[in-house]
Amino acid sequence: LTRSMKVKAVVSTQSTGDGKNCCRSTEICTVEGDCIPSNSSQVTCNEEDTKCNNSCCPHPNAVCCGDNKSCCPENFTCDLANQRCIQESAGKFEKLTVMQHHVPKCADLKKCGNDGYCPNHMECLNMFRICYSTTEQGHQKMIDDCH
């Protein structure tokens, strides 16, 4: 592991190295005292897209709708009953965007030691099947499928 992130699994609430009680059974505690969810989404979207659960919405800063299948552009609200997006301030309506599950290209990923993949800018943590960054905050589950 790199100096930036050393992790250990926890089964119940765990006191971290800095003395703070922070981690639940659904989290991983870093030695630095941070808690990160162990069930982060494995979807990697294009930079201009918005991640909504396990899909990518093709709008920047999009609004993810409650059905986990659709999204609306920024500053719109989801009207699932009428299958549309509403921007009340401007009186605009737009059709809901149905999201597609994003399958990344294998060539854009780093192969990890356990049949998983991580984005090239992230490191593999095989034991927990997560990818993490040494330069920015955040992590995600390893990617299982690519083409």
C-alpha cells in the first residue's frame, strides 16, 4: 500500500488510530482516521456526465430521479408520473433522459490482481476489491466488466 491510504476491515464500530470512533460495519477505516463506505458504486462515468447510482447521466450536474433509471438536466426537477423534467422558473418541460449502464473500455483501465479493474488514475486494493486515489479523496468498487 502507498503511504496515503492504509486500510483495515471492520466488523463493528471501530476506534481509529486517532482515537475517534467513526466506522460502522459497512465502512472501511483508514489509519488516518477517515471512514469510507465499503459499498461505493463501481461505475466510472465520462467527466462531463453525472454519476447516478450504477448508471451515467449524459448531462453535467444532472438531477438523478428517484426511479434510479432516469435523470434531468441541471436546474430541472423530475416528474416521474408524467415522464418529464420540469424547470418551473422558466416554464420549461423536457423529456426524461433514460440512463444506460456504462461499460468502460478495458484499454482505459488498469488490471488488478483479482480479475477486477480500476481506472488508470486509481490504485487497486485487491483485498477489499476497491480502487482508491492517492492524490484526491474518494474510492469506488472495482469494475468487473469492460469491453
